[in-house]
Amino acid sequence: MSFESKTPEGPLKDQWTNHKNNINLVNPANKRNIDVIVVGTGLAGGSASATLAELGYNVKSFCYQDSPRRAHSIAAQGGINAAKNYQGDGDSTYRLFYDTIKGGDYRSRESNVYRLAEVSANIIDQCVAQGVPFAREYGGLLDNRSFGGVLVSRTFYAKGQTGQQLLLGAYSAMNRQIARGKIEMFNRHEMLDVVLVDGKARGIIARNLVTGEIEKHSAHAVVIASGGYGNVYFLSTNAMGSNATAAWKTHKRGAYFANPCFTQIHPTCIPRSGEYQSKLTLMSESLRNDGRIWVPKKKEDVAAIRAGKLKPTQISEEDRDYYLERRYPAFGNLVPRDVASRAAKERCDAGYGVNATGEAVYLDFSSAIERYGKEQAQINGEPNASKERVLELGKKVVEAKYGNLFEMYEKIVDQNPYETPMMIYPAVHYTMGGIWVDYNLMTSIPGCYAIGEANFSDHGANRLGASALMQGLADGYFVLPYTIGDYLSNDIRTGKISTDLPEFEAAEKEVRERLEFFVNNKGTHSVDYYHKKLGKIMWDKCGMARNAEGLKEAMQEIKELREDFWKNVSVPGSMDELNPELEKAGRVADFLELGELFARDALEREESCGGHFREEYQTEEGEALRDDQKYTYVAAWEYTGNPMESILHKENLEFKEVELKTRSYK
Amino acid sequence: MNLTLKIWRQKGPKDKGKIVDYKVNDISEHMSFLEMMDVLNEQLINSGEDPVAFDHDCREGICGSCSMFINGRAHGPAEGTTTCQLHMRSFSDGDTIYIEPFRANAFPVIKDLVVDRSAFERIQQAGGYISVNTSGNTQDANAIPIPKEDADMAMDAATCIGCGACVATCKNASAMLFVGAKISQYALLPQGRVEAEKRAKNMVAQMDAEGFGNCTNTGACEVECPKGISLSNIARMNREFLTANLKK
Ligand SMILES: Cc1cc2nc3c(=O)[nH]c(=O)nc-3n(C[C@H](O)[C@H](O)[C@H](O)COP(=O)(O)OP(=O)(O)OC[C@H]3O[C@@H](n4cnc5c(N)ncnc54)[C@H](O)[C@@H]3O)c2cc1C
Ligand code: SF4
Ligand code: FES
């Protein structure tokens, strides 16, 4: 197995250009003889499939939904970053690079992040050419908004549906190639294993989710674009089907898994309302452009609110604690996500939470509505507009910006956020950790690549808002399609890979036996029973704050839960039909292993950085305390048969361009 | 609240299928409709029965997976709402709720409430794109200014989630609202104009080939569309289609 970052030589700003100039290419005639499998059709997989097909490779794409357009990327709301500097506010490739390294708390690879910033501008050009209807200003040019952790406006958006529009763009590019016969699309298929031949990734085993048939698919390279593993917590903002199976199976076959404990807990989500809760809903970070976050200053007000005797709108300005503005005057409500989440937890733990569970803070738009209303009245030539008129005008502006989010909130909570502040609380949202990849996005299995949220590459210990969409599309449109050629140039004479090889037979047999086990087990508990239990352990002991004792307990408890699962899980129905419970069983089985490695990784990292907050390592003011001497590395885990015995490999991170500093947003 | 559910059960495409009654108790008004279905399924699993299969993924109204016909209405009683965004506060204690799949000849049932909407895929493949390579070597994004009104209208059309409620609602099982939305999104943008007519012709031809019905302007689709896609998109599609055919 190879474990070198393969970062090109030379100055950062020339690395990608030089690398592209030096790597091997496959000529167009030979590409026709080469097959590539792409697992996943989100922004990363969709864009990669389309581009690989366009370059001439034969692509086979897989997703578990009934259409590539339904991949989880569709749900991204707020926007996508790009260093276009259209606002003339001093943005540049360097600044985007720097913000991302700093935002990630100095735990990502400089070379990858610089390349990401470099290609970011191209993404916007590409998407506009595809007909993505980004928001525009009255002059007809593209509009921008701001996201957390930065001081420029570089986020492009399409109302609150940016992910949807970008994914439909990638999907349309895929459709064009499906129509040409260059992409063969496998909807409602789930990859259940990767197949290695002579140490190289040469195919996958997938289950047709409609007929239950187990299929062998071969290729010269396999690309994993299956998204993140946030659902290890059961409750997260991810789609119900989001899972780690493709990534985890790849890990078990030899791909190192990096930084599993780096998880993003997003500060602004709708709080949970009961035990039956099946998932959590995000309220986009873009809302923090205009919303102010607060809790009451006085405990008696908190009590009155919880008892339903007081409304938040009745609390005067002096009695409100705008704690982010208080603690972080420079960035205020737009501090990065990890900082905002911990601050909310701190207030709620101290007893200031504003709903029945004590786990909610306010996100208030009244100041913004008034400010916009006044501005609009000026523009309209109504300087003497009444208060009602100002509010009416202001609400219109806010509606144009965030209308669909407000609507979504009202549907779920049954309260009108134009009239009363939203209630929000942090929730699991994104996983920075993932399959380890080198500069070429190749995993430690030759010929196996990982892109998008499934890899660990660019966000260090904390991802900045609007950067996941950027990374997914950068990987898929502009990076992987070129770096993969370097590897495939050795395969021009290989010819078709046969699925009759013993390696395929063996992998298929393993998959089949596992499925047979599930449907024959006739145990006592449903899959969800185990998933919820796992989620609770993860949230309580590997959540927003962690400590050594809790992590050790978590490892033990997860191990016991896993043993119980393999004895007592109950899966109704059969293997050869559409069987959602069987799908879930396989996914939860993998989460039950991943969770343990997660806890172990968190235990190993005796520092606080980004989303990984160890209670033992904090400053007097409660800020994260990094240990650059000991932990400036990527923790890449090698599977050896049991998560408990995985071997830790360290990729040391070298910072040549950026000086390591304590992250400060004060 | 306690409810009686009358649910369409169908083992597979060839099975005839029938309505089966179930009871669920202690349902909270804050639950989403699909969380209520989770409760039912947990109940069925624990009593050794086969749970009800239904499509769902994002559970926040954007992926277009969920597709239930509830009390005779696509996505249920609330307007501008997908099945997954429907909450139990729209129902009352003691209610009987009918739950069926989205029905149309072009959407055959796979199992229970899950239908095959791949006809929509093939329509998109017939022309739902702008023929531009993904090389990134395009002109600068701000090179073509686009009037905000046009961009906003294109965006409104582009918010279609491809759920198929319009088809399930229409007495003719027409897919015009879905196809009209896609054609409009591109027709409204200068990048999409170049191929606008060809696109309209090809997508409409595919729509007909899939066995969707004709549009007789009843407008039920617009009412039931969870994303408020406007009928004006159908009119625009017809214009594009007519011009394309006149030039033939
Ligand atoms: C609610 C929400 C809002 C967000 N908003 C933003 C935002 O505004 N800006 C931003 O930058 N980021 C945002 N993010 C993050 C961002 O959306 C994701 O990180 C990103 O879309 C992931 O893309 P992906 O292509 O890597 O994977 P996904 O979009 O998750 O796609 C995964 C694909 O893999 C397939 N798949 C998975 N497992 C298998 C398997 N075993 N077999 C076959 N197929 C499989 C799925 O079918 C799917 O096609 C948001 C995330 C959430 C949850
Ligand atoms: S037009 Fe409306 S109802 Fe029809 S598929 Fe699109 S979103 Fe669904
Ligand atoms: S589950 Fe995604 S729209 Fe309903």
C-alpha cells in the first residue's frame, strides 16, 4: 500500500500547473478501451462521471436513489465559494487558500487546498455555461453573500437551493453523456464491496435494490464519491440514506481512513422535538448574515419562556445576551461553525436554553427586517414611512433572500420566523474525515480514488461554509479527470477486466453470505433500534465536547452494541426483492465499526482543533487549544481486522506558506 | 392522536395489490408524516410483518423522492408541501387516512408505495441540458449579463424537484408541467437559447413515447405541485415546440 502525499515540488502557486504538464495522459483512442466506475452521483461523482465520459472513458455510475439528481448534494442550501473577487473586496486565490487553511485549524495539506482555491473560479464559469441560475443583481451580474469565518463576500448562491441547482447542472452534463452512451447509469444500486485484483482496484460488487440481484462490475479504476458518514450519529442533517458503506468497505480492503473524529456540528439547525425524530433540518449558515443569535441574560426570563409565560419579543434589548457578538466582536455572528456551535452549547449547558429541552438559542431577524425596511423606504422615496410600512418593506427583502428557509422552518416548527425569532441548536452536519487520498486523489489502494465528502482532503479539522460544494465540483470537474489519466496510462493494453476472476467470485460470495445472515437471523430488535443506540453513544461521548474517559466508554459500548447487533438484529423480508430494512442493516453494520474507530481517533488526538474539542485541552476562556508540536499530522488508519487494532500512520503536515497561529476570531 | 391507516400494499410489479388497514396510536402532532410511517413500520417489524416500502431520502422537501397520494391528493392536504414536509398537525385524532402510490401508466408500481419514475430520466436525457463541455474553458461567468427578472424566472422553473406529483394528479397523467419547467429554465437564459427549439422537440417526443397523456388545461398540476411551478411554463414550452415545428 502506498502512503505518500505525492505533493509536487516547487512553489505552491506553480504546483498544479507543473503537475498537469508532467503527468502522463491517455490518448483519445485509448480512452475508449478504458472503463471507470464511479460510485455516487452527488456533486463530486456527478461532475466526475460527466467529465470522464466527455474525455472519452467508458463510465459506469452508481447511486442508491432512483435518479442521480436525488443525491444528498441536492439539499445544500447556502452557497458555493469561489475566489472571483467580483465584489472587489480584496479576495484572491491566496486569501481563499489562507482562509481555508486557517478555518481548518491548520490540519489540512497546503498543496491540496491551494489547488482548490486555484480552480474555484473556473467552477462558477462552468456552472453558468451549463445554465445554473445563480442569483444576480439588477445590473445582470452575479451576486454574492458572506459565509462564516471570512471577511470577504465570495459565496455564489441560487436562493436557498444552491446545491439543487449545482447538482441539476452536473446531472444535465451526465444526461448528455448517458444519451451518447458514454455513461451507463445504474440507479437504485448499492455498492457493497470493492474488488482488488493483483492489489489494484478492478471493480465492485453491487446489489440491484429493485430485484435484489447481486452484480459484479469490472473497470480499470474505481472512484468512490459516496458522501460523508454523519449518519453514524443517527440524527444528522444528512439524507436518510446517506451512509459510509462504500467508503468503509474500501477501507476494509486496504484504503486508509483519515481523521475519522473530525466532524462538523453545524450551529444553526432546528432543535429536536421528540424521541420519534428521524433526522434534523439545517437552517443555512447564510442566515447568520442577517440573523443575530442570543439567549436571555436572566435566568428568570429563561424560566418564564420555558413555561410559556413570556415571549422572546417581549424581552428588552438590555436583557438579551448576544453572546457571539459579545465574545467575538471582530466576526460576531459570522464566526466559523465549530466556534458558534460550542458557544451555543456553553450557553445551554449554563442553563440559558430557550425551549423545553433546554437545547435551543434564538436566531433573530428583527434588526435585519428593520434595517432593510428603512433602506428600502429610502430607495422608494418614502422617508416618512410608518413603522408598519418599514417592517412590511423589510420583510419583503428578507423573504427574497431567505423565503424558502423561513417557509421550511414554519412547516416544521409551526411558528412564523418573520414575527418571532427562530429557535436553533447545533446538529451533526458534515464529516471532514474520510478516506485518505494523495495529491492525485488516489487512496492507498492503487487505482481506487475518493472524491467529495468521502475523502478527507481539504478541510482539515473544520470546514468553512460553502466550501463542500466547491470541493466536490473541483474534484469532479477539474482534478480527478486529469490525475486519473496518469494511472490509467499504464492500462491502455490491459483490455477488459473479466468479472469471472476468482477475486470477483470471492467478494461476491462474502457479500451474499452477509445478506443471507441478515434475512435469516430472525432476531429481536429492528435495525433502527441499534442505529438509535449507536447515535446516542456518539452524540453523548463523541459529540461537541469529548474527554478521554467518555471516549474509552464509547469504544467499549460500541463494541458491545455491535456484538449484540450481530446476534439479535431482525431484518424482515427476503434478499431478492426491494427491501429497505436489508439496506439499512448493512449500513448500520458498517457504522457500528466506524463509530469505534472514530472514538479511538478522538482519544488518540490529545489536543483540541476545529470540530474536535477535547475538554482536557482548552484555554482559560474555553477556546480550543491545539498542540502543534505533537499533532500536526493526518491520522491515517489501516484496517487489520478489527477497529480496535487498526494501525495508525501519520502523514506529517508541512506548512511552508502559512504560519501556524492560534485561530482568533475576536 | 390515534389513527386508522388504509395503505396500498403490493408485493411487486406483477402482484395485484390491495388496501390494508392498520392502526397507529399516540401519534404526536409534531411528527412528520413519514415519522408516523416509521412508527407504523417499527410496529410491523416487531410483530414479524413486512414493513411498508416507500421512497424518501432528504426529508426536507428537496430531493423529490417521497411520493405518497394521501386522502386522494398528491403529497396530501397541505399546499406547497411534499409528503416528507407534511406534519401530523394537519390531521385529527380518530382520522382515517388513505395512503396510495403516485399512479400513472408511465409510473409502474415497484412495491407498495414505491413507483418507477425512470420515464422522467429518459425525458431529461433526450435534451434536458446545454451542450457545453465541462472543461472549465468557458468564458468568464460575468461575460454575459442576464437581466435579474429572467434569471429569477429561470430559477423559479428550475426549482422543480422531479417528484411526479403533477403526473399523479392529472386526470390525463400528463407530464407537461415537469417538462415545461425544464424547457423554460433553459429557454429563459441566453446560454440555453441556442438549442431551445431542438430541446423542446426532443423532450416532447420522448414524453409522448413514454406514454404520458395530453394536457387539457385543467391546471390541477399547478395546484398540487409542491414547488409552485407555474402553468406559464407549459405555455412557454408550447411556444418553443410550435416554433420548432413551424421551421421544420
Ligand atoms: C442540509 C445540508 C446543507 C448543506 N449546505 C451546503 C452549502 O450551502 N454549501 C456547501 O458547500 N456545502 C453544503 N453542505 C455540504 C454538502 O452538501 C455536501 O458535503 C456535499 O454535497 C457532498 O457531495 P458528495 O458528492 O461528496 O456526496 P453526496 O451528495 O452525499 O452523494 C453521495 C452519492 O453517493 C451515492 N452512494 C452512497 N453510498 C452508496 C453506495 N454504497 N452505493 C452506491 N451509491 C452510493 C448516493 O446515491 C449519492 O449519489 C450541506 C449539507 C447538508 C446536509
Ligand atoms: S412540476 Fe412540480 S409536481 Fe411536477 S415534478 Fe416538478 S416539482 Fe413535482
Ligand atoms: S424525502 Fe426528499 S423531498 Fe421528500
